[in-house]
Amino acid sequence: MSNLKDIITYVAGAIIQTEKVLADDKIQFTEYFEFTDELMALPGIIQKAKLAYPDEFKAIATDDTFRVDLKEHFVSKFDLSNDKAERIIEKLVTFVIDTADGIQDIVAEFKA
């Protein structure tokens, strides 16, 4: 489940970074450089997704231990309350699973 934890943490960080950059409703040229860390990490995240899909993605639906671990990780990493972390995680998990399923469907269509 560590791959999935890394993927969900990456997505959360990318969303937070995007929100910071778009706070003034525009992107300055120099703000593109603020995404360097996210862009550099993307190939590794894609590899983790390939390793995690579909087993880890399916297991998260029933693995309460993983969700508790993920919540504790989010509380400490993003300085959130337990309740807020839980709500964010639920949304992120749904987003990541739906996105992975959609990508697999698209890849299958291209290969067909």
C-alpha cells in the first residue's frame, strides 16, 4: 500500500501547489517554476501507479488499517485536523481510483 500512499500524497501536494499558484486567478511565467518538484516526481508516481494498479487500488476499499495510516500521515504532513484529513482522503481516494480506472479504459481503447 506504500505505492498508493505515495500517489495520494503526491496528488494532494499537487492540488495544494496549484491552489497557491492560482490564488490570484492568474499564472505568472515565474510561477511555472514552482511546479518543478511535482514535474520531477511525476515519472516515479506513474511507475508507482503501474505497480499499484489494480491490486492496491481495489484493496483500499476494504482496508481500514490503510485508511487510518493514511489519515495519520496527512494529519502530520499537511497539518490538518483528523476530521478534515478524513474528508480530504475520502475525496482523494475516489479521485485516484476513478482516474486510474479511466486511464486503463483509455489505454485499452487505444490498444483495441
